[in-house]
Amino acid sequence: MAKDRFRDWGLFHKSIVAGIAAFVLGVAVRAVLVIDGAFELKDEIVLEANTADIWPWVVENLKRPNWQGEVMRVQGLSSDVGRNRLVYWKRGYDTWRAYEVTTALVQERVFKAVQESDFDKRWWEVELIPEGACRTRVKFREVIQPVLYSDRFWFFRVEEERQQRLQASAAGLKRWVMYEKKACDPSAQAGK
């Protein structure tokens, strides 16, 4: 008959061993999950403006740095599909640039782009959804995939900070659109 090796251990010691085993298993599972992991951030706001008032702020290179958090400058000629730009970023004292390509563009509705830098790859999407006369829902979606495995593994440490940047971007867009907004004509919106 097999002898119980843990017979002399108390319940306390067995629970410690089980806790350590669960921790090691959790770290191993996380390590496997983030091998090709990317992290999705979302936010949305409702603006009392036409999509025509919001659209220039979403696509124009000179206007994006005014509201998009951590973006210092967007350098390029066009936002058409397949066109590329350089996006200059700044976080604290760190600065870097990303190569951005427009992947989808539906006039006054959807803007999608992919950015690649030395640190990460990002998929950026802004969607404008008209909800009535002079009212638009703006949805933001950003997927970030850090280049370094260690940055992907520890991304939960900065995920809240990145989400706050996205929320600040949404608030900045709202502030700029409301500042420059033209008088809203409900009959013009109804015709679209």
C-alpha cells in the first residue's frame, strides 16, 4: 500500500503548496496567451454636431495632434486609402515616430489606419454614427500589440494609462468640435 507522503503536513502546508502551484500555472497560462497577444481599447462619445463638422478633425493631418493624445505631429499629404504618413508621438520625455497607412476610409463615416513603430503596432479606428439631426456618436477603437514580448506580458501595468489617453482623446475631440462647430441645420442632416 502506498504511503501518504503528506500525512504529516497540516492543511496549512497543503494550501500553501496549492497556492504556489496555482500561481505558477497562472503565470504559465499568461505567458502562452501573450505570445501573439494584442490589447484592445475602446471608447465612445456623443457629440451634438453633424458628421461633416467632426470629419475634418478625424482625418486632417494638421488637426489630429490637437485632440489625439500623445500625438505631436502627423506628416503626410493625404488620408486616402493606401496613403502613408509619419505620426510623431511623445509620452513624457520619450519621443518616437510611427509609419501609418490608411486601410479604410468611408467619407464622413469610418477612418481606419495601421501604425508601425519600433515599439508597437497599432490598429486605429474612428467611426461616426449619425443618431439624428445634429447628433453623432463617435466610436474609437485602438488595438495595440507591443513588439517586445516582455511589454506584451506586462501590458496590464499600463493598460489603464492607455485607456485614459483614449478617453482624453475623446474629450479633446469633443472640445475642439464644439469650439469650432457651425450652426446645425436639422433639415440638411435629414437629407443625408
